Amino acid sequence: MKISSSYISMAGQSKSEEIHIKRESLKSWVGNERPDFEGVNGQAGQLSALKPDIADISEQAKNLLAGSKKSPEEIQPEQLEGVYEPGDRERQQLLLLQKLLEALSGKKIKFFMPDRISIKNTGMGSSLALTNPPQAAARQGWGLEYEYHEFNYEHEIMSFASTGTIKTADGREIGFSVRLNMSREFMSSKNISIRAGDALMTDPLVINYDGPASKLTDTKYAFDLDSDGTPDQISFVGQGSGFLALDLNNDGAINNGGELFGPDSGNGFAELAAYDQDHNNWIDENDEIFNSLRIWTKDAQGNDRLFALGEKGIGAIYLGNVNTPFSIKDERNDIQGQVRTTGIFIRENGSAGTVQQIDLVV
């Protein structure tokens, strides 16, 4: 081919975006009472220096993050298999916390830091044989709460276009159009949460009777979650979910965290397992507690409602569960709660739903 003349037009455009967010907080104390770090009792001004920094991200970044999340129905068990290898940063953080714990407790502390952790999809066939409800742990006289959250996002796109007309020496005229698009996207997140000593344990069980996962309200409600006699300001679970409760004094109301499963001991599934009389790893109609359990919800006006399990079609609650750490945040990206573990329940019609242990921010 011999080109005698040509007219060529070319254009290219590229765009890249990077978002890096880190949030870290460490709260420690010596004494039998946890200080009011959050300023609930009007001391926020005095303790503001102890609050973690909060980074706001753009609406575009929030949309990108929201679009990348999969609902629980989309995640298959085999996708959870793999190998996690702790990095140098995680090891350094654990060593720092080890020194802090030793200084606070006066005892030798040893953390288990494996080189590799295999994650497998295994059955939950172990039998839990607790006979008495667990009691709250004795006070240690010190406490530590450490939270680390990291989010990284990269997005890059490139587009190229060219059109033109070519005339050859033999009289041919050739018109062409070429387009090329390239893109890449990367996202990672890391969450570390460590509590020790008398660190705050506010982890009630939530049963999602009409929805795949728990959501939390922006509205705060007064409720004595840690049973210390002082109301805490907490977010409530959203529509389709409710706290699993046991009305101990039969007054038709849930009065404090002692009537929920988890806030006193930090392990709601273990507290519930104490009532598994036939040790089949299920809370079902074979167990006396089944007909006494209630699902505590609020209606649109904020009024309390209590439902028996049967009223929501729930036939049995499985006591097995796995760690599923996940942060629940509001539209401003402020954390409202942290999912700790997730299990399942079976409805009378044979379908399954989820039970979650959520650490509420108070």
C-alpha cells in the first residue's frame, strides 16, 4: 500500500482516582469503671482528645464502595476458602498491644500470631453442653479497646479514538474508525478489633426474621445496654430485624441488656446455648426456653413490640456461628456498630434466615 494523502483525527482521555482512608483508636484505663470516652454524660469536651479522627469521603466514593458490596445471598461458601497471611504492620500492632496489656495488667501476655491462617468452609457440628447461663466475668481493674479500619480504592480508565480517511496511490479511498477502552479497579479493606480486661462488651444477638442482614437506625434510643443502671444512647435494629430477648421478670418489657443475649458476657451464642437442654446444638421446641424467647422490635413511631418466635414463623435457631466482622455505618460514614459473628435459623416453611451478634456503639 502506498499512501498518497490522508486525514487523521485522534483523541485520548484518561482518568485515575485513589482513595485511602485509615481510622485508628486506642482507649485504655486503670480502675473498675470505664471512663466516658464518648462523652455520653456531658464530658465530651474534656475527653475530645481521646476520640479517633474521622475522615469524610465524597458521595462518589461512597457510591463506589456501596456498589462493590455483595449481599449475603450472592456469597457462596466456597468463596470464603483461602489463606490469610498477617503482614508486618499487623504483627507490629499486636506487639504494641501486648506491651500495653502487660503494663496495665502486670502479667505476662502472649499473643498467638500464626504465619498463615487457612480459611475453610467447614460444618458446625460441635455439640455445646452448657448447663447454666454464663455469668458476667469478674472485673479485672483495667481495660483496653483498640480499633483499626483501613480502606483503599484505586480506579483508572483510558479511552482512545481515531477516525480518518486515506487515499492510496492506486486511487482507493479508505475510511476507518478505531476505539479502545481500558480500565482497572482495585479495592481492599482491613479491620482489626481487640478488647481486653474490662473492655466494653455490648454484643446482643439480632435475628433477621424478614431480611438478609441487620441494619441500624440513625435515631438513638435510651436503653441500659450494659446493665449498669445508666441508660446508654444506642441505635436500634431496622425493619425486618429484632433483638433476641428473654423477659426475665415477665413485665412485658425489655428493661436492660441483662434480658438480651450477649451484653453481659460478650458471647450471645454461648449464653443462648446454655438453654439447649437436649444438646442437639439447636434451640427448638425441645427446649423449655423456646416458647419464652421474644423478638424485640420497634414500630415506625418508636414503640416497643415483642413477638414470640412462632409469630414470625421461626422454628429453630442453630447455635453454630462463624466470625464475620463487618462495620455498619451511617450516611456520614460514622460507625454505628460492628457485626461480630453470624449464624442461622430455620423457619417452619423450611427456609433459612440469619442471626448476628452485633457490637453496638454506645
